[in-house]
Amino acid sequence: MDHRPAPSCARRARGTAQTALVALVALCALPLLLACGRDEATDTPTATPQRIASLSPLASALLLELDAVDRIVAVDADSVDLPGLSGRPTIPDADETAFLTLSAVEPDLIVVPESRAELAARLAGANYRTVIVAVHDFNDGFTLWGELAGRLGVAAAAGPRIAEASRRLAQIAAESQGFSRPRVAAIQTFEPLALVGNRRLETALIEAAGGESVTDVSAAVPDSASPIDCEALRALAPELLLHASPRPIAESELRALVEEFASIAPLVFVELDPARLFTAEASESPGAVEAARTLRAAIAPLARPLAETP
């Protein structure tokens, strides 16, 4: 991802930039939907899958959380770097070769991201059992986690683990009750400058951490990034700017970005890897709970008690 800011956003006549905060994201707890291991076409009980192909890094990470590493027989190119999955056959990006590779490994369950809808339709037409990954907020993530647990027959064992992650997020989200919700603009890219669309993890995180996204989040269909220039961004009057990236940003680059956008609003960097939303706290990759704590800390100083708002 290109983090370089658009030069026109700087105002040299203004004062010094504010210090950036490093944060992560999360959402308040929502009802958990634990699947019952049923075939969607017939609504009849199905056998527990023993050979799973995962084409979604998030699904792969959740399967590892469910102790299903020995059942995973093939993965996408990004999942192969997850612990315990090196050496698995890699599913190609091209649908035709992907279908042939999947057929060769003989999975009894295939997890497919929504971005590969044509492949998913072809697999379903060939009578492969599939799970479609469409995660636009944390409720979607918890639902996917629960569905995979149900398919594996471990819903009862996984339920407390899922509920605990949800509970921690709910506690953080509850801290914003009774306070105003500062306006936050989530930046997708800096060059070209673009804001995150609606129904994305970044907008879900803003709402959960006690802010209000400047992006319209009411639309049911997720939007892609929206191009914007600096003056239009300034006109939205955000109190905070947010940028999420799967990887840390170098300190020098972060300082440059903070200075570049200081005349508009403070910039908060959020390290968010959509493939590792619910990793265990002991993992090297921070999970959603750690993200929520840090982001809430950035938003809280900007909020006022509702009793004091005009």
C-alpha cells in the first residue's frame, strides 16, 4: 500500500503537527450465530468435514483457532504463511486452474471469499459443499467463526471462546455510551487520496470505538473507496483521520503523514489485518480486542459528555 500523502493537503502556514497515535480496530459484541452443520441446499444434517480447502486468509486463521489445522488440505497464497500451513497445496488465482487443483485434493468443504463468486458458483454446481466468506464488519466475522465451528462439530467448545472475544469488545464499546461521537474520516489510500466506503471494517471500528464515520454507513450494499481531494476532505469537518494497514508504518513515514494532514485533523494509524481479526492475545499479530483498546484511547479525548453538548 502506498502511504505517501498528497502534497496539496499540507498548509505550511499552520502550526506544528499533533502527535500520531498507533491503534487497531474492533466492534461491540453482537449476537453470535453458531451454525448447525447443515447442508444449505437440503437443510439436512451433513457429515463433519475432514478435508477442508480454504481460499480465505480470515477463514484459515479461524480454522486454526478451532484447532482444525490437520483438516486443511489446500489454501490460498496468503494463507500458506499462517502457522502450520506451509507446504499445503496452493490454490491458483485463475478460476479454471483453481477448480482443477481443488478437484485434485478432493476436499469435502471449500471456503471461498465473496470476491471469487464465479468460482463458488462453479463449485456449487459440481456439488461441492461451500462456505462463502463475506465479512464487512465484526458481526460478520463472529458469524463466520460460529458457522465454521458448527460445520466442524465444535460449536459447544468454541462458543465460550467466541463469546469471550465478543464480551471484551462489548466492554470497550460501552465506554462511549453517554458521550458525543466525534466525526472520523477513514482514509483508504493517500495517493490518490480516497476514503473507505461504507460497510467496511474501518467504518465498523469507528462506530464501535465511539466515533461517527463521515462515510454514509446506512447503505446495505458495501461501497468501494471514494476518491476525494484535500479541500473536500476538509469540508467534511472530521475531528480525526484514520488509516488502517495490515502492516506497521515506519516512524519517519508516519511523522510525515501526520504533518501533512495536521491542518485538517489529527491522524491515527491503525494496524489492522483483516485476515487476523480474532487471533489469540498470545499471537504475534494483535487481535481486535487490542485494536479496540487503542482506538478507543484515541477517540475518547475528543468526546464530550452528552449533558454538556449544546
